[in-house]
Amino acid sequence: NAGVTQTPKFQVLKTGQSMTLQCAQDMNHNSMYWYRQDPGMGLRLIYYSASEGTTDKGEVPNGYNVSRLNKREFSLRLESAAPSQTSVYFCASREGGRDEQYFGPGTRLTVT
Amino acid sequence: QKEVEQNSGPLSVPEGAIASLNCTYSDRGSQSFFWYRQYSGKSPELIMFIYSNGDKEDGRFTAQLNKASQYVSLLIRDSQPSDSATYLCAVKAAGNTPLVFGKGTRLSVIA
């Protein structure tokens, strides 16, 4: 059981470039989440998917799009990266009927 | 706006002492409460969860919940230098709602 996996681990982008962060879980969890974490700001929810086929905005969705590709995979896309999107991005998942949430190892993104 | 408040710290305790971490929340509809530990450069790791008023013990960790006062705490007994980390409190309302996180308390255990 790998749990929640994220790729890539590190990425450097130039302003205006696009990229997709990948997240997959092998725990058969229904819900998946994308967070960003910045110093002094804590974890902030970007988007989440309560179940396959649904997505909802979180606290800071601007500049991002998501796709729940199937039950296992939930991707986060930056269409035109900005320096303000420099952050550590975490994916998490939760089993249906339970409230505990489990995190992936994170992607450290720098936009120059 | 649902809020979860934590003292940012750092909270410094000597090795072997009890570390007490506190968290308050604003949403009276909150039903599930979590403590995550996050080492520097790593992802948050779930260490405790509690759903009912009172205490829940797991090894050296005890989570305490008081819904009337809207606070949840984490006690770490016999603190070790390896407990030095940031501890995140998270709260969840009923249904398919996401967790709301506090900004975390940094704990430093001094050998």
C-alpha cells in the first residue's frame, strides 16, 4: 500500500508556464483534496472532490483547475503560473464514511 | 468564516516533561477533531482523532475535547526530542465537508 503519492516532488517554473501536479491514492478513498502550505499561512484548501465525478472550490481556487480523472487520481493544473503560486502543495484523501484524512508527501513548487 | 486558532509558539519543554497544546474553534457544528504532526519539510501525519467529549489516550498522547467550551487539546507525556515538530489542529463539521486547519503550534523539546 503506497497510500497517497504525488508527482513531481520538486518543480521550478517560469512565470506564465503551465504544469499539472499529479496525485494518486491506492486506498479506495472517495474524497480527495488539494492544499497549499505557505509560511505563516497554514494549510489552505484549493479544491476538493467529495466523490468521483464531483469537484468543489476551496478557500483559494483562483489560478488553479482540477480534474478527478477516476476514483484513484486527482490532478491540479496551473494554466499560467505566477510567483504567488510558489508554495508546497499537498494532496490528501479520505475514506467514505470516515473523517480521517491522509496526506501525500507534497510537491515543492517554485515560480520565478 | 469557520476558524481554528492555535498559539504559533514555539512551545519549549524539557525532555521528559508534559507538553500541552491547545486549539479553539468557532463552528459549534464541528463534530470531528484531529491532531496532525508535521516535521520540517515533511507532510502532515495524523496522530490522534477524537469525536466525543472527554479524553482519548494513545500511548504517550492524550487528546481532550470540550465541545461546550469549543476547545481541543493534545497532551504529550514524557516528551522526547523526536517530538519536536509543528502540531496542526483540524476540525470537521458533519457531512461531506473538508477539514479546517489551524496554523499550527511549533513544539521544541529540549534535551
